[in-house]
Amino acid sequence: MKNCRIVNLLCAVCFAIFFAGCTSPYIGKNRQEIVDIIAQEHKKAQGKIHIYVPRGHNYHFNHPSEILNKNRGWGPDMTKYSQWGILPYKKIWFDGTYCTLLTFKDNVVTKEEADVPCGGYGYFKPFAFVFFLIAPLFL
């Protein structure tokens, strides 16, 4: 009977560890917590911070503290946007930049979408290479 309790406890711990890895690190966080995550990534890779806002706008910030600062004198008020595309990255086989799109409701992230195009054409690079090899045959 005691072995059965230990096995059940072990199974519960395994399920908790497994499902903890499946949850999003962004869901339920407010804008300031998202800026803190961006700041951690900014420490690793210096440079401008890019935030994509749907309808094709990319905004650039030099420091994480500028993102939510309404008194900086330039740029948009990022608290007014309901979606942010953060932490842009490139894919090896595709053209363009992709990001994680966060949807805010009442300043809290309610939805996360991965691999959202945030710039560029988004086409498959090897396809473009093959196209340029075959195109002279049709001229």
C-alpha cells in the first residue's frame, strides 16, 4: 500500500513537470513583465529593440526603459497597442523576420502566437534559388 502511494506521487510529479514545460512564459504577464523579458534578451544581444505592431509597423528602441515611457518625446505610445510582436528572429530556410505575437487585454497577455511574419517576404529560400535557375529556360 505504501508503494502505491509513492508511485502515485511520482506520477503526479512527472505530470506536473511535463505540463509545466507546455505552458507559455508570456500568458498572464502584464506589459511591464514583458518589457522585463525583453530587457533580459537585450542584455544577451546588444542593439536596437524591435517591436512589431500589426498592420506592418516596426518600432525601434535603444533601451527597454523607452518602451513604456510615454514622456520620451518621440514614437508611439506602446500601451495603446493591443498586440506586440516581440523578440524577432530569422529562420534558416525562409526570408524575412519572424516574431512571437502577444495579444493584450486589460494590459495582460491573453494570447500568444509563434512564427508570425514581422517583415520581409516570407518565401521559402530554396524555392527562390530553383526559380532563378529555371527562369532562363522560359525566356
